[in-house]
Amino acid sequence: MYERFFKRAFDIVFATLLLIVFIIPIVIIGVTIKLSDSGTPFFVQKRYGRDDKQFSLIKFRTMRMGTPIVANSEFRDMDSYVTLLGKFFRETSLDEIPQIFNVIRGEMSFIGPRPLADTDYEVVKLRSKNGANNVRPGITGLAQVKGRNKLSNFEKSQFDGQYANNISLWLDVKIVFLTIFKVLKQENINK
């Protein structure tokens, strides 16, 4: 019952409140990116959502225009592509703010397995086996608070499946507080 009704209602109400709070920072960050590095301030990428349906994920652009679209693990020197502002936005997770729009549109939730790109197809397949692709993806999730990019693909899919099969208000609250703690410590964040 929590997953079907209350979780989505919470997402809509909380996303709307956050949008009101963050509308001015969204404009300021967008203009700052535009002025510091020509090109669009947003990075839009197809990601896999609930039931393996693709949607357009929105983030603030943290890398230079023309950066190859590959998995983070495939970059030899990712730092050479990340802009100076982009590094700060990643360290503070400000690049994730535009995903509020994905939550409002119902493509994402605040809590759930991270939506994956085509470059993460191995994890998409692993998730299919444990039910993690049957829930809305989230801005943060169990795999993110358990180690994020330090985890193997198998470990990520296991945590994502564990979340999908045990969704509850208590688990979501726990993940929210762990996420805040990890962001403040800047732990396991792509820099």
C-alpha cells in the first residue's frame, strides 16, 4: 500500500515544494554553466526506468561539450572532461537537482534504484533477475548509500533488488538520512 499510494503522493508533494525552493538556484546554476562553458546547461540522457522503459533524465551538465558518452568507468581521465564548476556541482550533488522534474513527471521517485544508461546494460540485465527494474528509479537509493561507484555491478544489482523487494516507509526514511550524511561527507561521490 505504501508503494502504490503514499510513496507517489509524497514524491509529488515533496518535489513541488523543492521546486519552489530551488527555482532560483536552478536559474542561477543554469546561467552560470551557460556563461562559463558555452552550450546547454542541462545534460539529458536516455535512461532505463520502471519496467525497462526509457525516459529522458535531466541533470546539470558537469562535463565539457563534446565529451564522449561512455560509462564513467571507461574514462581514462575523466577529470580532463569535467568543468571546474562541474566538479563543484558533483561534489555537492547540485547536478542532480533537475531530476525533480523527472519525479514530478512520474518517471522517477526520490528513493529507488538509480536509473541506468545504455552503457550500464550489464547492471540492467542483473537487475532484471532480482526485480529491481519493476520499481520507479530514484535520485538516491540503497546502492548509493551502501557504496555507490565503489560497488561492483553485481553488488549494485543486489542492493537494488533488496530495495525493490522490501520497499517501506522506514527503509525510505533510512535512505534519506544516509544520503544526507553521505552528501555532507562527500563520500563516494564522482568528483
